[in-house]
Amino acid sequence: MPKAYAKAPLPLIPQPDSVEQQHGFLILSDQTEITYNKDSIKETASLIASQLQPATGFPFTVAKQQKSKKSKIGNIALTIVNDDSLEDEGYRLTVSDQILIEAQTNAGLFYGAQTLRQLLPAAIFSDKLENATWIVPKVIINDTPEMQWRGMHLDVSRHMFPKEDILRFIDTIASFKLNSFHMHLTDDQGWRIEIKKYPKLTEIGGFREETMVGHLRNKPRKYDGKPYGGFYTQEDIKEIVAYATARHINVVPEIDMPGHMQAAIAAYPEFGTRPDEPTKVLTKWGISANILNMEDKTVQFTKDVLTEVMALFPSKYIHIGGDEAAKAWWKKSERIQWHIKDKGLKNENELQSWFIQEIDNFLQGHDRNLIGWDEIVEGGIAKDATLMWWKGVKTKDHINQAATDGHKIVIADKTALYFDHRQDRDVIEPLNIGGWAPLHKVYHYKPFRFMNEQQKSMVLGIQAQLWTEYIPNVRKLERSAFPRAWALSEVAWSDPKTRDWESFQQRVPTQEIRFIYKNMNFRKTLFGREVVK
Ligand code: TNX
């Protein structure tokens, strides 16, 4: 093999466990068929055909493998095998005179096909016909994910994004093997999911009068004077969930409670801490002190909402937020103080935990698991709760204790995994919330640095957050997500032994070209080198 050919890493992101490059190549043609060996993978075969068709213009006929016939040269054979070494989501991709993808599951076959897409010319990511030779290097790849929760979060409350953009975003993150999409559907600044039993949540809670301009810390505050809002209907949600499911992405819904609820309280003041004071959907960023009261009818309201949410989202995990529930108004409210005494609790934190335990029991009763931000441990953790750890070093002891006590953890650490944080200093970055999470920091992120082996075993995986206070449109959203989500995928999927910053940077330019073909925005690198001052 020529030396230069052997040395250059194949531009795969995330890096597979093992890549054995062979000599030579195969070319896809209009004769290439996609074959499958079990009816249960026919849909995956069709989906893969639909991913390869637009740019090539080839039909990619999908056909069941015939035992008697030898597979044809140039075909793509999807094959379910009984091979424990492949694990649940793993696959083996062998490109010789044909392309063989073997896996134990549909997910594994899907991931093998995503790797195949990355072996093809970058133009394969275009959704219109491209003029290219559809060449694939001969190779044997064995691959299996490191973590089972490889997540991306998106806040659609502060700003919302058209359904089509959400679908494109999901398709994109699936192409580098993320498998969880967390939708932050409600917050003080907007309620974005249709709930049939409470129509005012979207009629009123879905719209704000105007939006602040510039950063929250700029005083005096300025506003744009323009109404803003919208929501996803239940039909939209079903479409998003189905689209994601086909791509092996679980959509985790979040209804944030008891704080971050001002939009709902604007619609139904009786659920707020000061029911007699008129409330608007919040027009500035930051946290509202008007949180849910703890009346029976309010607790029932949250359960009613979750009932409709569970009907739409098959996710085992239902996120109930629980973050930053400002207790200032609870402290001053006689009614809330009465609830604390009545329930035999000590303080506001315990009241919050009482409420979360109520919801935990409710979700358990429906065979779902509660997941919440780390504040839900403050007044004692609900017994079946899973924690989404965002506060990093500040709350590491709480989190580690919870893991020791048998709670599962998803790492969403804001020290590197908040993709609303700036990628460089303000001088060259557009308006952003602050913080500092450049690409190399994400790439070198060490999820388990504070944990012992037992605690580590409780970690489901990691997730990046896209809070959208300062991300008003999809172009800026994509620029915030990428290239950092490429690094995230490597931390989540790849064996830590393969982590190699030099190699990653060499693989980035091809990934950028794929994005150009896919019409996705991203923050540019300099030929793969991160641009930071
Ligand atoms: C904290 S992280 C929040 C969000 C903000 C975010 C901004 C968390 C659970 N709560 O409400 O949007 O910081 O980075």
C-alpha cells in the first residue's frame, strides 16, 4: 500500500474501535441493491436506501437475501448475526467486492450504514443529485459504542425552531451516532407543546409580548417590541418522534417543574405562588420567582400534562426539570409555609423533594422513570430518580453520593457540555451567554474524573446542552452545535484509547464538506485547526 494512503486516517467521526484498511476500492452503481436477511430489518434497509438515493440518483432496490444465490458484487448486504462480540449497538462493516454490514440489532446496522456514508465522497450528504464517482475504500471496521446515552439537548422554549429544521438536526446527529434527543419543551419564556386538556398553555403560554435584546447583564434592558411565539401540535410531536425513532434516537421530553413555569402560570394563574397577581409570559432571560404552588389541583395539573406527554413520547425516561426553582416567593407565601408544616417537612427544599417524589411515584405507576436536573437532590432525592448532572464540580459530591446509593446519572456538565457557552473570547464570537467551551475542551472532556469505579458504573452516558436564550435562529443553533457535537460524539461513542486530538483535527475538514453539502451551518475551523485566540 502506498505510504501516504496508509497513514491518512479515514475521515470517520466518531472514530471506530478498529479500522483495517485494505488495498483497493469498490464503486456503487445503479445496479447496487440493498439486501437484508430478516424481515425485521426491512425498514432499516429502506431508510438506508433513502439516505443514499438523493445524491447518487441510484434506485438502491431493497430485496431479501436469497440463501441459494451468492450475493452480487457491489451490493450492500445488511445481515443480522448472532455474535455477542458485537454487543447491542455494535456492527462490523466489511468492504470487499460487496459491502457487508453485520450486527445483532437494527441499531447496529443503522450505525454501520452511517459509517458507510462517511466512507463515500462527502457529496453523498447532499439532498440533490451530485456528479461523483461513488467510491468506497476496502476496509474492515469493528465498532461498538462506549456509552449507551449519547445525547443532545435542545431548548425550544426560549426560541423555537421550525419542525423541518428539527428533523434535519435529528438526521444530522444520528449520522454521527448520537441516540438521545432531549427536548426542553417548556420554560418561563414559552410553552411549546400542545396539551389538549389545558389549551391555554399554548394559546397564552406559547406567546410572549416581546423579547429582550442583548445580554441579560446589559442595563438598562432593551426590548424588541415584537411578539414572539409558537408551539408544536401533538401531530408535530408524533412526526418528530417517529422520524427520530427510525434513526434510533430516543426523544426525551422535558416539562420543567416546579420552577421555570411562568409561561404556564401566565395561562393558569391559579397554579402560581401568587394566584391573585396577573402574570405575563416572561420577556427577559433569567429565572422567575413565580413557581408552581403546591395545591392539590396544581399537582394534578402536572400529572395531567405528563399523561398527555407519556402518550406522545415512548421514552422510558421522562424529564421533569426540577432546576433553579427559585424559593423566594415560596418563603414569603403563607399558603406554602402551611403546606410545609402540614406535610411535616422542614423547609422549601424538602417541599420541592416531596413534590418530585409525588411525580416519581406517578411516573413509576406508568412504568416510566423520572429524570431531573441535579437540584432534585437538595431536599432528599426521590427514590427512583435518575439525575442529569449539570452543575459540574459544584455538585459532584451530591452526584457521587447519589451514584453510590444506586441512582443512575447522565453527565451534562456545564464546564464543557454547554454548547450555548462561547467557543472563544467575545471579540470574535457572536452574542452568547458566556462561559467557555472551545472545541478542544469538549474533545478532551473526562466524564469520570470525579468518580470511582462503582459510581462510574451508574453513568448512562453524556449529553450536550443547547440553551437558546441567545440562539434565535437555526443557523446560529447549528453554529453553536457544530463542530462541538462532533467532538461530543467521539467522547460518547469511541473507546477512550482511540482519543487523539491530532487525528480528530485531520478528520474535521471532510466533515465540514459533508455539512456544506447537507446545507448545515457550523463554526469554521482553519483546515481542521480550531480557531481560538
Ligand atoms: C441554566 S441548566 C439553566 C437554564 C439556562 C442555562 C443557560 C439548567 C438546568 N438551567 O435554564 O438556560 O443555565 O446556560
